[in-house]
Amino acid sequence: MDVKKTATSTGFKLSVMTLAIMNVTAVVSLRGLPAEAVYGLSSAFYYLFAAIVFLIPTAMVAAELAAMFSDKQGGVFRWVGEAYGARTGFLAIWLQWIESTIWYPTVLTFGAVTIAFIGMNDAHDATLASNKIFTLCMVLAIYWIATFIALKGLGWVGKISKWGGMIGTIIPAALLIILGIIYLATGGQNHMDMSQGFFPDLSKFNNLVLASSIFLFYAGMEMMGIHVMDVKNPSRNYPKAIIIGSLVTVLIFILGTFSLGLIIPAKDISLTQSLLVGFDNYFKYLHISWAGPIIAIALMFGVLAGVLTWVAGPSKGIFAVGKAGYLPPFFQRTNRNGVQRNILLIQGGVVTLLALLFVVMPSVQSFYQILSQLTVLLYLIMYMLMFSAAIVLRYKMKNTPRPFRLGKGNWLMWLLGVVGFCGALLAFILSFVPPSQISTGSSTVWFSVLIIGCIVVVGAPFVIYALRKPSWKDPEAAAQFAPFHWEQQPAVPSATAATAAAKTARPVKTDPQPAAKPSSTELHNK
């Protein structure tokens, strides 16, 4: 169900708790917990740090931008384009779309592992999960199933995403935390390294690299900005919902990570397998090993639902911008359900090509990590554009109504914008350093994929923008796409307008006599 449309048409308003739960559902994903479990107690520091410098600034800044342009299409394309021009706006929405395309193999690698652990033989399951051919086949199968469902239309997407989010994310997260509490309460052995306290050893630069990816744990919160006007008294209740949702999200991440650290020694943690291994270990401890395959199926359903949401989301955004004249007609074609067919098929081709990179990477885990880092880099560029654009618009469009505004002056926008930008920049820089905890194969391959990947992906939209033609524009779609504020003609003074109208009017024969000078009242009425 489209909550925004419902709210607009019926006057329905979201409660604070409803919006907070929506925030949690949109952001929380369990697949990344093992990456932080290796840090022990200090993982809590990273989660809290990322929430303060990234999660909350992202949610609050996006809320102001979404409310400011609630009646205009484009999303991040509109926000950045109003500040820096259409070319840079196109770069922003391109990055939002392409990073999700590159992200699919990483999340689907986790999905393939969950399928491997559906069996009852742990040793066999672990071996199967590490098999590159099996993983490749499962990645492609899950992705194309999600694509074919997306082609059926929003109705199918909405139903599967809703139930998949509950069954595959919310319930397993709660279960993992409860299992950890039971394990400790009944005298289970704590495998977490307690020697390192809450504050990490920041002198070890390489140890920060995996932690930098935690910023993308919170990615997607800007999507919730579209609902800012669907809340009663948004200036007061929206921040409240964001704070509640952020606290719950951080607690799930911290307690879920601790639950994995309790049951699995840090040296045995695998980025792709440890979530399933953790559940299996807890079930063995409680003598309910039969529950392992059930949780694996639930997590697999959650992966499918998450991928389905993103398959149908960013691709629809760039489709709308493309119909306004920024993509060739081939990418604007739809099927009979009105779904962006060709974009989804091209997207599927890219995902398939990326999945084939398994053959040049030394292990499934290294492939998972390098693609995750490239995703981080691209998404962080988009976020830096968004934060800086929000500050610029405070001056370029200072008189534009802001139904939801951060503070009375500009100081709060400057604070949140600069903190968010610097946090994203820090994570961007750290993401280039190979992590010491994981074998990524050749350093040459690592840096080549990240650097060349960034150059190619960032450069592509500028090339497309330079090659665009008037024939690319769909007249009907372009008419619905509101122009940027800098494209609108300034209001012409009435006297000047009268002169221009007189010059273009059809001449009429009159007696040669001097024209009467209009009075000031007449000029004013005009």
C-alpha cells in the first residue's frame, strides 16, 4: 500500500510509533552483523558513532528536502539539481540507482549462504556455502526471481516486501537477541573478546576499514523523508519518530552483534556464514537443532523481500527522470503493467556480469567484501552531494516555503549538514584501505576494482548527459516534471509586460495622435 497516497487522499496521518517502526523496517538488515562482531565490545562505539554523525543527520536533512519539494518529482535528482544544476542532479540519482545494482550480489551472496544452511548437516552446509559455483547459481536465481516479481507490478512487490520484512528481518532479529540473553542467563560460555573496551584502538588504522562500512548499515533512511508531511505536527513529531526509530535500530544492531560475538569466537567469524552459524550454535545449545533450517528459510525470504524492494525502488526513480529527457527512449519503455521493463532487464544484465566476477576473486568472502566497499564508495558520494546541496539551498532558495525546517536560522542545517558530510567523507576515505581481517587476494585487484569502478560509474552519467537529445523527452512525462527554480523565468514588471504586449499585438489603424500616458493606478492594476 502506498502510505503517502493514502495519507494525501484521505487525510490519514501516521502516528509517531508507526513512522518509527517504518524507519526500523526500512533500515535494519541482519546480514552485516558479523562484520562488526569481530570488534567485540567496541562495536557498540562504532554503531553509536555512525548513528550520531550519519544516521540522524541523514534522516533530518532528507526530511527538510522532502517536505520542501513534496509536490515535485525527482527525489535526490530534484534536491541536488536545484542546488548544482541538472547535470549534478542526474549524477546523484544515477549513483543511487547504480550503487543498488552493484549491491545486489553482496546481499544475494548472503541469501545463497542461507539456502546452503537449510540442510541438517553442518559440515556439508558450510562446504556448500563456500562453493563459488553454488553461490553464483543461487545469486542469479534469487535476483531474477525478484526481477520477474517486480515486473508483475507494485501490488506483488508491496505484499511480498511487507511479509518478508517481518518474517525475514524483524522476527529473526528479536529471536537472535533473546537467544543471546538466554545463553548468558543459563551459564553459556562467553566467546567475546572482553579485553578491548568500549573505545577502540584507533591507532590501528586498518581496523577502521570494516567499521567504516557500518555507515551503510544506516543507508536508506533518506527514503523515509517522503512521509514527513504525513505526520501530524511534523516539526515536532517527525524528529521524535526519527529519534525513536534510530534508538531501536541501534539497539538491534548492538545487541544482535553482541549475540553473535557471545556464541562465535572472533577468529572464526565469517562475513557470509556467521549469522547462520550463530543461530545453529544457539539451537544446538538449547537442543532444538531442528529450528536451524526454519530460520534459514525465513532469512532467505527476508533477502528476497529486501532485494525486491530495491529492485522496484531506485530503478523507478531513474525511470521517471529518464522520461523527462535524461535517458534514451529504450530505457523509457514499460510492460503492460506500467513497470520499467528495459531498465530492469539492463539492471539484471549488470548484476549477472558482476556475479561472474567470482571466477577472478580468491574466495566468496573476498568478492563479498570488495563489492560491498565499492557500494559504500558510490553511495557515500551521493550522500555528500545531498548534505552539501541542503546547505546551498538555504541560500539559493531562502524564501521557498519549508513545511519542515531544521531550526529557525541556518545554524542547525549547517551543523547537521557539515557533520553528515564529514562523516560520509571519513567513511569514503577509509573504504579504500584493504581490511586486515579478511583475505582480499591481490592488492592490485582490490585498488583497481575500487578506483576504476568509481571513475567509470561517476563518469557515465556525465557522458549520457552530454549525449542527450530533444527526442529523448517524453512530452507527457516532461509536462508533469516541474522545472528547477533556476529554469523558471523571472516575473516581468507590469510596465515592461505592457510594452512587450504592445510590440507583439496586431497593428490597428488609428488616427495619428499622441498616446495618453497611463496613470500610476492603471500601471498598478496591470
